[in-house]
Amino acid sequence: MQTVPLKLVTIIAEAFLEEKLVREVKKLGASGYTLSPARGEGSRGVRASEWEGGNVRLEVVASPQVAERILERLAEVYFPSYAVIAFTQTVEVLRGEKYT
């Protein structure tokens, strides 16, 4: 089987940003995404309660160009004001044509 190298962009953010982030990544060229709840501790500590809202993990497999656009948008709009982290990994994907 032939694989295609693409980028996996992982975004972990405050849950109330979910709809906005989904709209952003799609607008920036993502053909799809995976969304799941997330828990953990970071530089801003652990959330004290559900009242504050949980976190979400948004994952996108995309071309390097789309991944770069997503990271640039996050850095510009979200990083200064919200508890958001993002990272990329190179992944080998079957059926790579679905992502380009």
C-alpha cells in the first residue's frame, strides 16, 4: 500500500471555542476534522470545575500548506487571549487524495 506524508494538526482549546475553531479550520482548507473532549494540566493549571467549561481536542489531517495556515491563524487570533495549544506531526496516510 502507498502512503502519503501529510501533517496532523492537534489543537487543544477551551470547549466554548469549539464551533469557532471548526469553522476556522474548514475555512482555511481542512477537508475534515476529529473532535473529542480533553482533560489535563498546563501552564494555566487544571480547570477548577465543569462550570468553567472543559477542553476539546480538535485534530486535522492536512497538507503542509493548510497546516501552516491553521497554525498562523491560531497564533494571530487565539494564542494571545485563550487557553489554546497546538502542535503538528508528520503522518503517513493511506488514501492521501482525500486530504488534498
